[in-house]
Amino acid sequence: MSDTATKAPPPPETPDPTTEAGERPEFSLGAALRGLAEGELGSLRVILGIALVWIIFQTQNSNFLTALNLTNLMLQVVAVGLVSVGVVLVLLLGEIDLSIGSVSGLCAAIMAVLNIKHGWAPVPAVVAAIIAGGIIGAFQGFFVNFFKIPSFVVTLAGLIGWQGLQLQVLGDTGTINLQSGFIVDLTSKFFSSATGWILGIVAIAAYVGSALWRRRRRVAAGLGVEDFFAFAFRAVLVAIAVVVSIYVLNQDRGLPYAVLIFIGFVWVFAFITTRTRFGRHMYAVGGNAEAARRAGINVTRVRMVVFVLSSGMAAIGGIMAASRLLAVNQSSGGSDFLLLAIAGPVVAGTSLFGGRGTVWSALLGAILIGSISNGMDLLALSSAVKFMITGGVLLAAVTIDSATRLRRQSVRRA
């Protein structure tokens, strides 16, 4: 055989024998702590972080945990959280999109100009803005895929270029105020108390039902399932979280439409990434693009679609931000918007190195980062201090991500 023959890919890792037997080790505190240290329990880690942040700010300002402030907090995190959903998709590929802030501002400006200056109906204006975001994502994905330019460089150029186009679209006025109607209602309407409770009960039933269905399917296929105690504990925590959330929100104005929209997008993309072939291809490309290509996955198509989805979600986030602020201006999508959108998923456990994370990290990360920002606003900290603290949180999250990755690698080698 020739020395230049293509080498066969390495064999897959040996599966866990307990999984092959259709069982998993029973829950133990030691195993949970090891999993927490190795990044396996990212959701638990960020939930504990949220609880700690809330306790700290409540001790500093008794208004932090009031129904009014928590409702405002949820409305504040919606725009950034929606953008973070697209960020998660890009991070799963091991790529980065630095243009999301500028894209959100530009698409919001397109929507406002079409609606206010050109008399378009709200819905067509919103659709046009989202389509514009998708086109921008395809444009950037083209350079990443076909010219092999690092996504960092392409999207950094986009950060500057799309911001300039945003200024051009807004024109000399610089600020466009939105009128009451569909666009404003996206973040200003609330469900009644009764409707909120109904939606909460439906959400709990859907979560438990889908979890039981997946559990039964795995058992029927002879695959491993988690310890029933751990499963029941998670279900109870989810039910408590939903009930408490609905109760607190009903003490103010009720469940906001915007929060339901946010959770809906998170659920849809969580389903896509975990329950579809395209989602499995995303994780495969993020884990090892060359191995994915040899396995027959169209890596170029996966990357193109993800960049389109990322910019599309940036457009939706920009629209929600404009709805909440009732205006679009030259600073829309600027300031710390980009930092917050990337920091949230990373803090919540989505790896910057690709192939690891969940879309739910966009929700949990947005709540954590939003809580820190909201708390600093209540304490009237200066912008300088807020930027430094937010940057420090992002650096700490990246450090933890890198440390847990190195720990997992050392455990595997051992």
C-alpha cells in the first residue's frame, strides 16, 4: 500500500457499559459535584449563580426582588436573549459573530423607516427587517465558507460596516419614534392573571409529558436513562420555577407577551438542535469539522444556515429592543449590547470552542447577565464600573469554560 494512502479515522471512544446495558449510575452527591466541576451541570451552575446574584442585590437594595422590578428585568432581557439564541448556534460551530449588535440596530432601523417614513404596515415592515437580517447572515457566511476567512475577521468588518449602513438608513433625523400598534404591543402587552396560570400549567404538563415520552422511548430502545430520583427532582424544580414566576409576574402586570415570544424561540431552537438531524450535524461540525465532512455532512451548508439564523435572530432581537424603547436611533444595537449577547450563553455553559452547549443557555445566561445589569442600575453605579464588571464576568466565564475543558481532557487521558 502506498505511503500516501488516506489514513482511516480513529475509532470511536468506548461507550459506557452501563449505558449499553440500558442503565445509568444512580444519583450521588459526589458524582454531581464532579459533574459540576467538569462542566456537565452547566444549568445547575448558572441557576446557583442567579440565586447568588439575586441575594447580593436584594441585600443592597430591597426593591430588587419586587414584582415590578422582576417584571422589568424580564422585559429587559428579552431583546438580548433573542440575539443570544443565534449566538449559541454560532458558538456550537466553534465560530463567532461580532456583527450581531450592528445587525440588530440596522434591521430595527429598516423596520422603523419602512413603517414610519414609507407607510408600510407593521407586519410587512417586521418581515422585511428579518429577511434583511437573513441576507446579511448569508453574505457573511459566504465569505467565511468560500474564502475561508475567519469568522472573527468577517463579522468584525460587519460590525463596522453595518453600523455605517444603519446611520445611512436612519438619515439626518438620527431617531425615529415608533407609533402605537403591533410593533409597540410586542413588549407592552400582558396576559391576564388567569391566562398566565393556564399557560404555566400547560408549560409544566408539556415539559413533564415530553420528558416521560423521551424516557419511555429510550427504555424501549434499550438505551440508558437517568436515575428516576434525578428525573423527578428536575421536574419538581421546573414546576416550582414556573409557578413562582407566574405568581410574581401576576403581582405586577401579568405575564408579558414578549417573555412568551422569547421562551417560544428558545424552545423551537432547542428542539431543532437536540431532536433533528440538522442539530446533530451542528454539534458534529463544532466538535470536529473534518471528521464531520468525512462522515458525509455538508459542512458548508450547515455553516451557511447557522450564519443566516444568527443574523435573523439578531434582527428579531433588534425589533424587540426598538419595541421596548419605542424608538430606533443611532445607538441602537450599540454600547454593551454585543457584549451582553455573547456573555450570556458563555456564562451559562456554551463553549467558545464549539460542540458543547444548549440553546437554553441563552435564556439562563440572559437572566444572569440581565440581573447583574439591572442590579447595578438600581445601585446607580457609573457606566465605567458597569462595563468593567460585565467584562470581568465574561472573562471569568471564558476562564471557567477553558478550565473545565482542560479538566475533561485530562480525565479522558487518565
